Amino acid sequence: MSAEVPRAPERRVVFLDVDGTYLTHTGVAPDSARHAVAEARAAGHLVLLCTGRSPTELSELDDGSFDGVVAGAGAYAALADGTVLRHETIPLDALGRLLDLLDGAGAAYLLETNGGLYGTPHGPATFERLLRSEEPDVELGPALTQLVARVRTGVGIRRDDVNKVMLLDSPLPLDEVRAEVGDVLRVLPSSTARLGERSAEIQGPGVHKGVGVEAVLSHLGVPRAASVGLGDGVNDVEMLRYVGVGVAMGGAHPDAIAAADWTTGRPEDGGLAAAFERLGLTKPM
């Protein structure tokens, strides 16, 4: 006698990475992705953003289209009604060690907080140059142009409210950065491929998207089996492993593909919508 196939949960909680998953790498949300999210929510599912960005970097997406957010790659988690489920910032002493190292090397970086995005004087220009990658004339979507424009420079940059540090085109090898601060901070390659191999995301130890997802599911009383995650970067690995079904986007980092259950297409090719349909999220319950 064959084993009985377990019945799929009627209601699921979906966690969406932003750049390279909900948005294309030039910062545009395809119509297919927006419609899929709206249909899934109309069917009774919950859809939350699960991103490396901090809340201040998501204002253009804060339009009521989502049920909450895991931000700062797991440092912060909140529901759409304002209920904060977790918030873990980088300890000031660890941040000081890192910035002493980066400032000594003349590195460009951004500090991501819930209230603003703060950068070195050459941070915004470096950020925009990298986002354009090898296409200097490429048109960036509003989600990215507004992000660059919001970077504040020339202000007190050593802060106690930093969720994550974005290191841009580092003059130091990332292995050297890890060797210097890896005992107190987590140094990952940038989850945005266009930023290049010398860019990184740096945050507190033990902070990743998986702990943010866990906080949301625990609060909602939803089992892991009823959760879905979609992502494309190195910082999505823990999320993809933790959820009931993990889906890697087309063009995802090999580590994300290895952590996922299966792979869909790129966002600009309707990959998110195709994944939602395969999961049954856009069918009436």
C-alpha cells in the first residue's frame, strides 16, 4: 500500500526576497510579480518581504501590498500592523572595529538602519556605479534610484542602530575583512550580483533571514511546513533551508540553488508568478 500523500496546507505564509526576486536587478517589479502577490493574498495566503534591505530602504514598496517584512537580512521583523517581532542591531564595539578597518583602507560603505541610510562621502556614487554594472547607460528603476538618492553622507556615521553594513567594491580582500572582524561579525558576499565580487554584507553573528522567518512563524503560530521562501542570493540560504518549500530564482547564486527545493525563472521572465502557480498560491482555495 502506498503512503498517503500529506494534504497541502490551505493557508501558507510566503517570504519574498526583494532584489532579484520580487524586483529585477535594475529595480523594477514586473506586472506578473505584482499580480501574483495580489492574487495569493486575495486567496487568503500571507506574503511578506524577506530582504537584506532595512525598512528605510523599502518605502517605495510600502504600499499595502504585503503582510509584513523581515528586513536587514533577519535583523528586523514586523507585521504590517506595526507589531515588531525582533530587532537586533550590530554592537557598537564590533561596528567600531569594522569601521576602523574600512576607514583605514579608504573603503566605500553604507550603514543600513531603520531610520536612514548613511554612507561615506563616495558611498552613493560607488553604489550607483556598481548598480549600473557594465551598462553605464542602463535605466535603473525607481526602487533603486530612490535608494541611492536617500543615502546621507557627512553625518555621524558611528551609530548604535545599524542593522547591516554594505561594503562596496572593497579595496581589501573579503577574506582579510573576515580575518580581522569575523570573530564578532558575519561577512557575506553581496546578495546583489551587480555589486560585484568585492562587495559584501556585514552584520551581527547569528543574524540571518532564517531567524527572522522563525520569529514570524512563531508569532503567527504557523508550522514551518506551511511556509514558502523565494530568493536568489547568498543571504537567502538560511531562509530557503528553513521554510517548508524553498524556491531559487533563475540566475540565483549556486549556494541559493543548492539550498532550495527547486528553481524557477528570473523575475523579468515571470519566474515569481510561475512559482506561485506551481505552488497553488494563485488558485482559489
